[in-house]
Amino acid sequence: MPVVLCLLVILPLSLFARGSSDSAQADQPAPAGNAIEEGAESVQQPSGINPPLDVEYLDEVTALRQGYAVATFAGGCFWCMEGPYDVLEGVISTTPGYSGGHVINPRYEEVVSGTTGHTEVVQVVFDPQVISYEQLLEVFWVNIDPLDAGGQFCDRGSQYRSEIFYHDEHQRTAALASRQMIDEAGILPAPIVTEVTALDVFYPAEQYHHDYYRRNPIRYRFYRTACGRDARLAQLWGERVR
């Protein structure tokens, strides 16, 4: 998969201690979720339950049967969280979606209204023989602002909160340890506010959100730049951002 804008290489957690080419396909619009996104989207989708996906989605049960593992991360707009994982060797698939809420089968318009309790997430299916969960965590941290309790970048509200949803005890322990390591390293100006929470249900997003950054490169770049994502990441993480 192509690299978008400022993608980040895997860096060992020890570094925290003291011490893309565009798709040729035409842009395809999707519903607006906030003021910035309104400049990147235009078509309203029909109401009702989420339509069937027209892209491949590898669910957790199938992934585990095939010997893979699954991780779920919330880092603000899910358009921006697929790319950093898609380029990694050992990552089988990424799927944008919603987790952490109280409404069954929520739609995008409902989630971005902030009334369902969900946050936008990306679910990552990976081969643990090739890449570890700890490495996925390293990529997660340097792609978010872990000091922001009110959303991410220009996207405001709990529907854009950062959060790590763990699938088992190993992931919980690893996530907590990585958060503590970064805090204790003192490289950030304030304590991390990103929560570590047990995954309840993952709902795949509507199909027009899948691989949005590849299928709609112009709109995606407009949104990402206007949102100030890369500028803030560079400010927070410095040389760890490449």
C-alpha cells in the first residue's frame, strides 16, 4: 500500500527512555462529520442500518482461526489511522469502525453526533509471527496526541477520543506498560490521558470509509492538512516522526 504524507516507522520503546503516492482512482465523497470534513466530503448516504461492505473485512473469529491476532486502536479520525498500519510488514488488514458506545450497529452520522458513546477506531489484523502487538503500540502512540482529552486535533468530542481497546490480558498489560514507559520518559509536556479499555463490540464502518486515504487522496490531504494533524505530531514527537 502507498505511504501517505507523514507515515511513521516502527521505533523501539527504548527510544522513549531519557537520554505516499496517490491512487489513480477518482475521489469518492462521503458524509460530513465536522466543519473540516465538510470540505472533504459531500454526498449523504441513505439512512437505515449499515449497508453491506463491498470491501474485504476479516472478522476476529476468522482471523484467530487463521493464526492471526487482532488489535483495536482509536486515534481520532479513522481515515488517518489506517495508513500507518497498512504499510507494515505482518499487517494483514485494517478496518475502520466504531467501538466503546452503547448503541447497536451505529451509523457514521450517529457516531459523529457524539450521542452513541462510540469513538472512531481502526481494527488491525496482524501476524504475530511477523510483527508484535508492542510494535503496533509504538506506531499508535506517535500517530496520536495522547495529551488531548477532548478529541484529536481539529476533531472535537468523545467520538474522536484516543483509546486503546485490548482484546486479551497480554494486550492490556502491554498497553499499560507502554503508556507508563512514555510517561516516565518525560518526553511529553504532560501526562498521557489515553485510556486503555477492554473491547466490547467492534462495528465496521460503512464501506465508503474503508481505505479512504487511498481512494480519495485529494480530499484526504485537504482534510489532514486543514486539521493540523502532522504539525501537532511533529511538535509532540519530534524526530520520532518521519
